Amino acid sequence: MDIRTLVIYSEVDRYLAHVTAADSAVALEGKTPTKTYLRGDLIIATAKSQNVEAIIPGYRFLSENANFAVQCEASGICSIGPIQEQIRQIGLKLIAYEAAAVADLLLLPHSGLPLINDGVYLERSFDDARHIEVQIFGDGHGHVIALNERDCSLQRRNQKLVEKTPPPNISDDVRARLRDAAVRLGTLLSLHYRLRIHLLMEQLRDHHPVNGILELAPGVRSLQI
């Protein structure tokens, strides 16, 4: 594509592969993630000094920070990631839950009352559930497509070890319903960028999706489908 890449890095990441492989690299002042990769003002200032046209927020850090997306736009720099309106739309589980309800998705009842803070609430738990993921892409104009779903049930310490597509022992009809539900939600949101919807399905009732986790790449947000 003939697009030059510039990488920013903290001192401890100086010799990582992506830094040495980039066309150019710029060190950020500071040694900790808080003082480097979480400094939106520093990142944008560096980008402007290097005549950068677009920033890929990457994974975690500022990737789900709506204010950073606004700062990029105000600086005339394209943020290649979720737009700030959608970060706010699905950045909290209760707000995402409401969006799914409007999209007429199957939802589980929950406490409706916050626990610890207003972003945590009590919902039904399932034993021995399968973790199925559907990824969708949208162009921001209401056109949304779903890619193949995958089984991410094999995990250790809440980290996925194996992803298998198509998921075994799930009928084509159920898989189609999962994709349709995901696309319906993405269309409602006028999705711009990508979204991963994670579903928890009871082993004994795989014909009926019962619980889900909505993830606006790259962060995880909860709701039910």
C-alpha cells in the first residue's frame, strides 16, 4: 500500500520487534505506560511533529478512550478505531444492554441495581457454558457484515487459548441466528469499524443463545443476547 509507518515506544520497549520493523520510530518521554502510552496529548504532539495523518490506537491503552478520539479529530488526525460516539454508546455495560434491548435481542434479566459502582450489576450465572464469538464490520452508514463465528471456550485464567471456526456441534441454523443478531445490533448502532460480540451458550441448550458479552474491539463490555 506504500504507507509509511511510524511507531512510538517507551524506553522499556525500545527493542521490541514492531519497533525495529517500522519505517521510523520515536521514543516517548517516560518509562511507564502511564507516562507514555496513556498520554494522549504527548502522542498527538508527536504525531503532529512527524506529519502523521492517521493513528492506530492499538490494543488497550487509549483504544477505547472517547476523549482521545475527539482530540485526534480536533487535531486533524484520523483515528483508525471506534469513533467516540460509539465508544460512549457501548463503553459501559448498562448502556450497551439498553442498545441490545432496542435491537430486540434476547436479554437475560439482571439486578438493575448497581453493585460497588454504577458499572457493575448482578446477572445470572451459567455453569459449563460455551464461549462463542461473532465479529462484525460496519462502514458507518448502516451497512454491516458478519464474519464467521468461532468457539473460544478453551481458556486458561480468562485468556483464550484456542479459537475454532466453525464452532463444533452447533447447527447451521443456530450459527445463522447468532450472525443475524450480531448484524442487527451493528446496524442499529450504525457501526463504524469493527465489533466483536461474545456469546455464552449453555451446553445442554445450544439451540438457544442465552448470554453474551459485547466487545467493542479491543475492550470487553457485557450485555446479554
